[in-house]
Amino acid sequence: MATFIVGNTRKVFNFGTSKVWDFSEAYRNASNGDVIQFQAGTIINLGQNRFTIEKNLSFVGDMKDDGSLTTSINGTILVTKGYQVSFEKMILNDNIDRTVVTVNGANVVLNQCIMRNFSNTNKKVLLYANDNAQVKIMNSIVDTSDQKRWDTIKTYQANLVIENTTLDKVSIWTSENSNCKLTRVER
């Protein structure tokens, strides 16, 4: 298992220098089971394109001692069928009229994350899971940036577990053959 450090600052370890990667370069070079770790203050802007994850990876951000997160991915993410992906200590958001995270038949864990959409149009889907996806959100905050609207988590033939998480103006919509388990959820 390799760790790819993403950010702007070169770090010195034991008189050597570790490589600091560009996000796209780190993803291309990562193999199943690797970790992409973000330096404090790193912001990744994905732009208009959807970033598709087709590897088993862990994305680890940075959290200050006071609990505030310092790393974020701005854009929309798709995790495809059969992969296991975790996001930890990250802000995941978008400001375009689209879903922040889509999980198609994959296993995704969000731990100590903040997820939101900054678009100023009507109700948005923050997370969409389908095709037997397994999604676990824990120790996180899922909210809307606009106090006048509600955002949504949607599942279709998927399993959703939310634990120790704050949902602020977020509705959960489940349909055919979906399961949803909420434990210690604050609204």
C-alpha cells in the first residue's frame, strides 16, 4: 500500500524529500488499496467534469485540533461498480446544478466529512446511490448552503447507513429495495 501526498508543499522526512503529487497524477499512479493524502489547506477544483473513481482507494484530508477541516474537493464525484472508496476528513462540495457524490454499485464510506452543494437553484441531490451500492456516512455533517431550500440524499436499490451525523435541511429519499439505517442522527 502506497501513500500519495497531494498539495503544494514538499515535506522533508529523515533527510530526504517526499514527492508531493498533483491530484490527477496521484490518482493515475495509485493502485488498489493505496491512500491519497491531502496536505493541510489543499483545495482540489474538479471544474465542470465529473471525476470518476475506478480503484479501491482512501482519500484522507486534514483536520485541525479544533475539529475544522482544511481540505476540500470541489466538484462532482462518481464511484463506479465494485470499488471500495473512503473519504476521511474532507469537505466535498459543488456549486453547479448536479449531484456531489454518485455511487453506482460501489462501497463508499464518508468519515468526518462535510458534504454540501452551493448551487443557488432549487432542491439538490447531495448523494445518489444505486445498483446495490453500500454507503456509510459517519461522524459527518451533510447540509445545504442555502437556508431557503432542502437538499436530498437519494437511494435506489442501495443500502445507506448514517451514524453520528448532523443532517441540516437534508431529506432522505429511498425507493425500491433500498435500506436506510439512522443512528444518532441530529437534525
